Amino acid sequence: MSEIRKIQGSPSDTWDDLDWTDMNDAEQALWQTLGWDEASWQEDTDPPASDDTYWEDLTEDESGAATELGYNQSSWDEE
């Protein structure tokens, strides 16, 4: 399985600059856990519910995926 890229600074600064196809399979799988797919990532469809969900309301799987993507409660909730 591919490695998740190391995030320095704000995770959103990294992820917002990437197209779906710029991510490896492991990264796409983590975003899919959060409800994203290529269409929503490229803004062709609405973002998933997790996009407007506070950290404390994420499921355990969702918060785990977000953590692996470099987020914590503070960085997730401020987005």
C-alpha cells in the first residue's frame, strides 16, 4: 500500500492544491472514508456531509481517516 504524504503546517494547504488523480490509492481511500470521491473532490458534485461535520461528530472511522490525513480537532474544525 502506498504511503500517505507527510503534512507540514495546515493539512488543507496541502490537500486543497491537489487534484484527485494527484493522490495515491491510500490517500484516496482515506478521503473515501470521509465520503469524498473524484467528482466531489473536483467540485463536480456537492461535498460529502463530513465536510460540514465537527470533529466530535465524526464517526471513529472518519476521525481516524482525518488523523491519517494530517488533521486534528483544531485543524478540522477551523476549515
